[in-house]
Amino acid sequence: MCAVEAERAALAAAGVRAHVLVGGVGPAASAAATAAALPGADLVLSAGIGGGFSPLAPGAIAVASSIVFADLGAETAEGFVPVSALGFGEERYEVNASLAADLAARTGGRVGTIVTVATVTGTATTASQLQARFPDAVAEGMEGAGVAAAARVHGLPFAEVRAISNLVGPRDRDAWEIPRALAALGAAVAAVTA
């Protein structure tokens, strides 16, 4: 599952041999599109570009050990409270450890938490808060938790791979390296599906 056509095109250009769908941007669109596409699937991979947490830089690959819907919860005077602490469900989706290790070996990616957000991080303060909550965070995206939620409901294994286009933090579009990230994404997913 990819969010946008440019990601799908990068996978096609790299010769990816898998059924690739464009599910739309954000966790709701990705969950709905994934759920509709699941019959007949045996593994669901959320693949896209995204922001990276240090030390990852543009062109690097992040592989999820866990996928966390980072802004699903409540804001309180004491700080953010995740939905699980509120007693309303789960925000964390653990990726099978051997699957994550295999994907990292095939892609040369760094394993860690990939956070899913509905609002892309745009300040150093928010980036620091995310890093404090998720010290092993490697990347930020907008679709992984939606894909994982749909896969979990259907009892299917899931994973997430992100190619880094920019650092998580203040929005500086001039520093984004989208073509480089798309090329890296294509190469990584091609290595997985070879």
C-alpha cells in the first residue's frame, strides 16, 4: 500500500513484482483502502516516503519494528495520553520481529518505531516530544497504523518501510529530497519482492 501515485510509480520503475495499490493520504484512507484490498493477500506492506529521525538522513531506509498511531489519544495539562492509557483500544502495532529483521537485511534499513500521524510534524518542539515518547523512532508517516489496523483485523502479517525524504521537524521544503527518497523506496521494495 502506497499513499500517492508518485510512490506507486517509483515502485513500478524499480521493477517491483507485487500487487501495489494507492490507498490515499492519512490513516483513515489507508485503513479503508487496505481493508478493501485484503482478500487473497498473505502479507501487507505499507511503503512510502516520510520524515526521518536522526541519525537517518534523506535516502535512508526505515523499517518498522512497531507502528504507532502517535496522535491517537488525548491532550491533557500533563501532556499527551495515548488511547490505550485511556482504556479505549490500542495505538501500537508490533511487527513480527523476524519479518522486520528480514526486511532490514534486504533493504539495508534501520529498524525502529515508525510513528503514524494525522498531522505532519512541523516544529522542533513536536519533533522533540515525539522523540521523547518514542526513543527508538526512525521515521514518521501518515498511513502505517491504518494499514496495520486493517491487516490485524483480518489476521494478516503487516510491515512498514519508509524512505526518508527529510528530517522530522520544522517544515523546510527546500531541504526535502523527494526524488532521492522515491528512488530509495523503489530500490528497497524491489529488494524485498525479488
